[in-house]
Amino acid sequence: MVGSALALALQDSGLEVLLLDGSPLSLKPFAAEAAFEPRVSALSAASQRILERLGVWDGIAQRRSSPYTDMHVWDGSGTGQIHFSASSVHADVLGHIVENRVVQDALLERLHDCDLGMLANARLEQMRRSGDDWLLTLADGRTLRAPLVIAADGANSAVRRLTGVATREWDYLHHAIVTSVRCSQPHRKTAWQRFTDHGPLAFLPLERDGQQDWCSIVWSTTPAEAERLMALEETAFCAELERAFEGRLGEVISADPRLCVPLRQRHAKRYVAEGLALIGDAAHTIHPLAGQGVNLGFLDAAVLAEVLLQAHQRGERLADVKVLSRYERRRMPHNLALMAAMEGFERLFQADALPLRWLRNAGLKLVEQMPEAKALFVREALGLTGDLPALAKP
Ligand SMILES: Cc1cc2nc3c(=O)[nH]c(=O)nc-3n(C[C@H](O)[C@H](O)[C@H](O)COP(=O)(O)OP(=O)(O)OC[C@H]3O[C@@H](n4cnc5c(N)ncnc54)[C@H](O)[C@@H]3O)c2cc1C
């Protein structure tokens, strides 16, 4: 998703761009009645703007996207709760829940319409310096030479590993169970998140043919509990899920096949080196409770494109680490701040100690009564704050 967005942002610039991916990069025909893909992203207003300006949003809207206007968060072991609404900041929506496959296909459709170079089924296996360039070797033996490599190859980035970029990692000792479920009551365009004793449980609203009875769930829990929940047959799983969610949307009627993903938060100590830049999950993976992973990635792509295009206009050498550092300086503090906040949240809500339980309940209640603090939070979630690239500016 993030690499494709960057490639599109560099189109028509006179730069020679080659997008390579280990997958076939083929478009799947979309059927409106198709089952939901288990992997979804909550796209912020800033991401929507970036995708609109890259000509991708129409492709998303034509396929399937689910707007949400409200967010409701509560502590399962207390009485603290908080409610956010788009109307509090005079916005129409807080964001859209979109299946990752839909985002990828809309990006691919646009890429196929441009004259950007694309290499499918191109799995990178080796890379090394050769003079001022990188020499890349693919799994099928082909070699490529490039002065600048931008790694958007995800959480387990091969580029990051092959170039020895150090990371800081936190293992949450948590797995996330991901699937789509049908409930007996409509979700009312609300994203729901309950903090349970084992971790956060999110119900994200999905819409199909105007029906509001499907949700995408992300259930973070201990590996042992995840293993037990994954082994349950559908009816028993639905019953456990309904209980863990306090039946807020009535009965959980059915669940699609489940995926289980181990959760790690990871941050590269540097995003750039001579001839190299990391963006998206290759640079940072964040706990899904924030629902911000790909949103940070799209902002990385937009800022890096802006930096490269400005440098190109000035005739600077794009692979120069001094040029690339401008991107790092703009993105790293923002990403780190959000990751630190998520780390704090995660710990606070995992804490069993009575004073900490009291603190989080009191904190939630306090913030709930502070409309200005809530509006600040909503603006941050909408991506309306901070050093925004032109592609994301309202
Ligand atoms: C349970 C869960 C829930 C989430 N929910 C949200 C959410 O609500 N909102 C949100 O914003 N984010 C969410 N995220 C995070 C989001 O999914 C990621 O941030 C996003 O997928 C990162 O996109 P990316 O393009 O950087 O990397 P990826 O999507 O991982 O793409 C990497 C690409 O690199 C290619 N590749 C990998 N290795 C190689 C190689 N060696 N050679 C060639 N190509 C290669 C792959 O084929 C792929 O196309 C969630 C994550 C999880 C685990």
C-alpha cells in the first residue's frame, strides 16, 4: 500500500521509478456481494486526502468502504468510558474502514494506468553497495542497479535486514485474532473498543449494500488465550466474543474464518542512509489498537515524495543522505510520539495494580468531561495536526 502510494506521488516528475514487489501485482475483479477480507485498515481523513490527490480514492469508493462517525472506548474492568464524534470537530466522518485488498487494488488500478515501471514476482534476496549504487539480486537471479532504494517492504523488511538497519523492538506477548462477524444489532457507524483483562478488543463497522450488521474485529490477547480461541468452533467462538464484548451489539451471529497475527512494535533507529530510505511498516510497526499503521505510512510516502521532488527541482542528488534526512527529520518525531503514546496506553490498560486501574478509569471519565481535550484527540486521529505534507493538507 505505502510503496504504491509513493510511486504514484512521483509520477510525471521526470524521475525514473521502478516499483518492484514479490507478489504478482495482479488486479482481482471485485464483487460487491463478496465476503469481507479479514485485514482492514481504519483510514484517516489525511490518508483519504492523499489517496484522493493520487487519484485512488474513487477506486476505493467504487469498491467498498465503510465510513464511521463515532468512536466508543471503555474499560472492561471499570466504569470509565469515552465517546468521540466527528460532529464535535464539524467533520462528516472520523474515517473509513477499508479492506486492505480494496486499497491495494485501487492503487494497482491507478498504477496500471500510469507509465511507471513495475516488476511483479520480483522477490528481493540480496543487496550490496557497488560504487555509488545498490546492486539488487532477485530470487530468480535477475540483478538490478539503482542509486536510491526506498524500502516499503513491510514489517519484516528484507531491505532493512540486508542493509543492517538497527531496530528497537517491543514484544507485546500478544496475538491479534482478526476476522469479520455479523451481529444482531447495527453498529451505528461507530468504532467500538473495549479494554479487556487480556488486551483491547475492537469492533470496526463494515457496510455492505447499506447493511450495518457486519464488523471487522481485532481481538488482542495472550498467545495461550489466542490459541484456545482459534481452536474453538464457530458457535463457541461467537459466544465467547459476545461475552468479551459485553453484548454491546447484541448477539454475535456468525464469524468468518479467523487469522491470528503475533504483535510486535518495532521502530528503525534510522529511516535513511546514503542511497536508502525506509517508509511504512519497514520503518515502524505499531500496535493495532491505535488503528494508525498505514496512516503513518501514507504520511511517510507523501513527505518523502515532497522532499524528493523539491530536491529534484533544485538539481540536488536524491541519494544524498543529507537530502533524505529531511524526510527523517519530518517523520521520525511524529511516528515516535504516537508509538510512545500507544506503548503507554497498552501498559496502562494491561496493569492489574489497583492504583493504575483507578487512574485509567478516572482518566477516561475526566477526559470524557473535557470537550476541548476530546476535540484535540479527534483532530489528531483525523490527521489534521502537525507538519502535514501538501498532499495531506485540507
Ligand atoms: C491486526 C492488525 C490490524 C491493523 N489495523 C490497522 C488499522 O486499522 N489502521 C491502520 O492504519 N493500520 C492497521 N494495521 C497496520 C497496517 O496493516 C500496516 O501498517 C500496513 O499494512 C503497512 O503497509 P506497508 O505498505 O508499509 O507494508 P505491507 O502492507 O506489509 O506491504 C509490504 C509489501 O512488500 C512486499 N515485499 C515484502 N518483502 C519483499 C521482498 N523481499 N521482495 C519484494 N517485495 C517484498 C510485499 O509483497 C508487500 O506488497 C493493522 C495491522 C495488524 C497486524
